[in-house]
Amino acid sequence: MRFYGRIFFVSLLSLVVAFTACKKGKQKILFIDSYHQGYEWSDGITKGVQSVVTPAGIDLKIVRMDTKRNPSEEFVKQAALKVKATIEEYNPDLVIGADDNCAKFVIVPYYKNAKLPFVFCGLNWDASVYGFPTDNITGMIEVAMITQVVNYMKTYAKGNRMAIITADTETEHKENGNYKKMFHLDFKEYYVKSMKEFKEQFAKMQQESDYYLFGSIAGINDWKEDEMKAFIRKNIKIPSGTTYDYLMKYALIGVTKVPEEQGEWAAQVALKILGGTSPKDIPVVSNQKGNLYVNMTIAKKLNVTFSKAILGSAIKVE
């Protein structure tokens, strides 16, 4: 009897271990993209998340709020409610949230100081404005390589008048405010909502400035790449820079963030939390990686000659 009792106990223990392993194998992560598929920044973060989560054998569900193309507060709030419903239905073990609208409209009102752990990424400049971190929230903030780009542009400019042209969105207003606050930069701002406005302000800016930063165009819904590429290359008269790699077809020089870094880091931290580490024990960090780009076609138009050091380390765009 003792022998059979031991066999029964061992068998029962095996079933418990197998059930536990099966349960662990079904851990679920929900990834919230504030924007939309096809927006290169979001696609890069998504790729970074997938590269870590998928090999780990964890179920990954992706939801997108589409708030770049639909920036009205009413739309964003409705998108947030849909995400909340998805969280309740999917019942994930952890949520990764990318960019500010997810933080502002989903995490803060519904999950701040909740039991469900969150890892944010892509929050511009400062997470403390949302009250992060908390016991259930940690993440990576997003800092643009602005000083590096400005220093490069100054090298090729004939004066000190700086400008920024960008989409008229909440994110870009916040971005420019942080440039002034954190780096004490002085520049004129040109906000546009359409290609027509962009062309008008672009021509004006060429006369009023000595160099300019090309901000995000996400939010200019009628943007036509080939048309705008031809227009800018024909009419550009002053050095330009950007912190977005997808805009290097329009700018002279760029130092860009690496979106995959945000996604990879967030996913690695997510796995660590699922393994038992508390979010409160993982400090908030900022991005560190960057890529240097130069546009050889625009350089030729502006009669700019790059040094051998720059050409040796930069990614060249035609």
C-alpha cells in the first residue's frame, strides 16, 4: 500500500508540475500602440516588442489606438475605452503601453496603482507628469537627440536663426516646449495641418531662418511623399535636420532615436516582471542609442561638404 501510495503521490505531483508549466506557458502580454500600423516609429517599437516576447513563448496581443490620424479628444477617449474593454476581455498578465496617449488616456485614469503591471515606453521626456513610476508601473522615456542635430546644423548654417516646422499635434507642441525648457533653445515654430499649409510655411521659413529642424509629419493626413520630397528638394535653401529617420528623405542631416530599443527594453522588463520582479524595483530609464544620417542629394543642393569622419560613421541617404 505504501508503494502504491508513493506512486500516486508522484503522479499527482507530476500533474501539478505539468499544470503549472502549462499555466506559465499561457502567460499573456497586451501591447498598446497609441498610434497606427504603418507609422514607422510605432512599427519599430512593435518590432522590438515582438523580437523579445515571441521567442519567449508568451501570448502577445496588439491593439492600436490610431490617435495620430485621429487626434480629437473625443476620439482618443473612445479609443481608450475600447482598449480598457480589451484588457478586461483578454485578461493579460502584463501590459506594455507605447507613447503618451496610452499613458494619459488609458493607464492614468484606469490602472494607476492597480494590481495589473504596466511597462511604458516612448513617453516624451518626462514620466513624472503622469505620476510614474508607481508600484505597478515602470518604463523607458523617450528623449530626442536634439542637441546633436542642432550642433550639426549650426556647422553648415550662415546665421543663428533657428526654426522648427512640424505637424500641429499635442505631441509636437510638447516636444518643442521641452526643447526650450531643457536645452534653452530659441527658435521660431511653424505648425501645419495640411500639405498646403506646409508649402506656404516652408517657403516663408526659408526667408526668416538660417537653419531648421524638421519635426514629425504624423498628423498631416494628406501628406504625399513623392510630391513633398520633390517640393522640398527644389525649394530648400537652408540646412535642415531631424530626429526621425523616416524624415531623412527631406532633411540634410539627422541623429535619430532607435524605436526598436524602446520595444526591446520594455519587453525584456516585462519578462523580468512576469518572472517575479516587482515593477517598483525596476527604475525608469531613458533611451541611449542613436543613428547618424546624411542626405547626399540635399547636401549637393546646398553645397555642403561633409567631413570624412561624418561620412565614415553616417548612414547615407540619396
